[in-house]
Amino acid sequence: KVIQINTVCNTSTGKIMGDIQRQAEKAGYETLSFVGRRAPFQDVPCEKFGNVLSFWSHVMINTIFDRQGYGSYFSTRKLVKRLKEEKPDIIHLHNLHGYYLNLPVLFDYLNNEFKGRIFWTFHDCWPFTGHCPYFTDKKCYKWLKECGHCPNKSEYPISLFFDASKMNYRKKKKMFCGLKNLTVIVPSEWMADLARRSFFNKFPIKVVHNGIDLEAFSYKPDRRVLRKYGVSGEKKILLGVAGVWERRKGLDDFLYLSKEISEEYQIVLIGLTKRQIKELPETVKGIGHTGNVQELAELYSSAHIFINPSVEESFSLVTVEAIACGTPVMVLDTSAVKELVCEDNGIVLGSHKPSDYIEGIKKIESMKLERKRVRITAEKYDVRQFAEKMVQLYQTGCHGSSSAGRET
């Protein structure tokens, strides 16, 4: 029996959890997923254990005291009670931040009572820092020794008053390093390198690349989607997609670039809030979130170049989705997303001034990449292969030292 735990069922981490669960069921496992917030899966066994009061009280605790993972006491007690009732052989952890989980309650059970195997997928760097999931933008590497005086205190998970990053780091290290039979899973070599340099270096660390539905994301040219969103079909589209557009994701880069590009190009950004769309200059077309995969594939297919200016990503599903639709990509060299790019599908920028993007556009134009050639490079990221590799890790029961090899 496999039980997974994550903040939510939607977003990229929730989708990944669902892909694993469905493949595990096909392989004969009994499965169950637990989420702290939002609606649970409807097609596979899934339970929500959090509530509105638990969430907002946790937000308050963190906002004042910088104590992500120290609220939600009673809802986490409920979760542990259910884990004891279910008696799983495997517990697979995903994101443990997000104002829904009490770390001491959960890890007291995992360290002292649970006898099965534990897998933990790192979707970001939060497990081994004292506060933040992302630190590349601030160039902060205090986590290599011990956090404190966090430069990201005002970033998610926001703390307006206290800085508890040193205490958080120490408590995480003690709780997490007490686990037995833990295997850490990361989606990229970049993340694997960071994890091996952290206090998780005593555990086996396996690289399993995330996957996408290659049938859903393929070249689907349909200009009607452009008309629907008021995008000119006469211009070359420079596309950006994000679940949340924030500083780390590079929204400012697109705004600066919009002032420099020629009129033959049109910047289109997907995933913006209504407020962000209202604040855009006329040279940038903003589109809100779309849950329509067909429509998203059509937008990728309509783009001339997909640009991902994010300074830190543990993988980047949106970049792979664009590549699968045959669209050349341009990314930065600051994190894992650079591992997705080769001479057959795009370029990697060493810096990200507007002039760098303009030179990058010219270079991609000169490469004359055919969509079929670009598409081929995405085929190794098939979601079925990803899910099968995850289930293979369950079956092999890997445990031992961090030198136990890699799963690629």
C-alpha cells in the first residue's frame, strides 16, 4: 500500500502525485493520497484532512513568527491517525510547506512509529533551508552550513516580523535526518547536486525527470485560439507561461524586453492575475490561467519562441510542454531548466538583460529549427515513463547510502 502526501491535488506537484498514483494502481498497489487543501482527486482514492480554520491560523503563525510547518496541529493529528489506520508499506512525501502540516507531529510518527519505506520528492529547496523554497535570485547559500538572517524573509512563506530561519534549519535537520529508509527523489541533476550538498547527503538521492502527456502536448496549429484572446496572428509570438508570475519567474524581464523588440514580435504571457493583466503595457498581451490543455497546446503551437526567464526551477514542465509542441525555447543557465535545452530545441542564456534576449531571438532565428526536430527532444519526458520509473523505485525498495547510484 502506497500513501502520498501533498499540499494540493492541482498545480504541477498535485498532477505529479496523481500520475504516480494512477501508475501505482495499474501496477497492483493499493493507493491513497492525502491533501491538506482544496478539492481531492475524484478518480483515485484521495482524502483532504485540512480545513479553513487550520489554514488561516497557520498563515497567521507563519506571518508573525516565521514558523512554516508549526501550525495545523489538530489536522495533522487527524492525518497521523489515518496513517496508523491505513498501515501503508510506503509513504511518499511531496511538498510539506503550504500552511497545512505540522512537522513535529508528522515526523514524530515517521521517526518513531512508522516501519515502512519513505520516499520524498523535492519539488523545490524548502526541505533543506530555514525558510525559503528558492534562493538563487538572492544568491544565498547559508543553508550549506546553517541559515540565519534570511534575505528571503519577505518572500513566500512571508514573515513580516520575526526571522526564525536559524531555529527552523536546526529543527528540520534534526527531524529529517532522523528518518530511516528514506529515499530522496529529485527531478533534475541541478536539484540532486544541491541535495547532496545539504544535510540530506546521508540518504540515497535519485534523479527521476518529471513527465508530460506527449499526446496532449503536440503541435496543434489552430489560429482560432489567437482570435479568442485577441492576439494578432500577423506577428511572431514570444510566449511565456507560469502558474504564478512573480519576481523569480522573470515577469520584469518580459516587461523590459517589450520596450526593445521590434514591431514584428508580440509578447504573450499566460497565467497572469487580473490585476497583473490590467497593469501590463500595450505591447504585452496577458492571458489568465487556462485549465484547457487543448487550448494551451494550441497557444504553445502558435508561438514563434517560448521564453522562460525564471531564475530558479527544479525542472520546468512548461518548458517541456513548449518543446513537445515543436516550439524552440530560450532559458537561463541559473537552474535546472538548462538541462532541458540542447542545440536541437533552443538556447541557454548566460545573462538576462534585454539585449541578451534580443541576441537570443536572432540566434534562434538563424538556427532554423524545424518543429519535428524540436519535438523529438521532448519524447524522453513521457509521463508514462516517469510514472513507471517511480513505481520501479517502490518495487526495488532502494535504501542505503547516498552513493547508491542515480535513477535517470
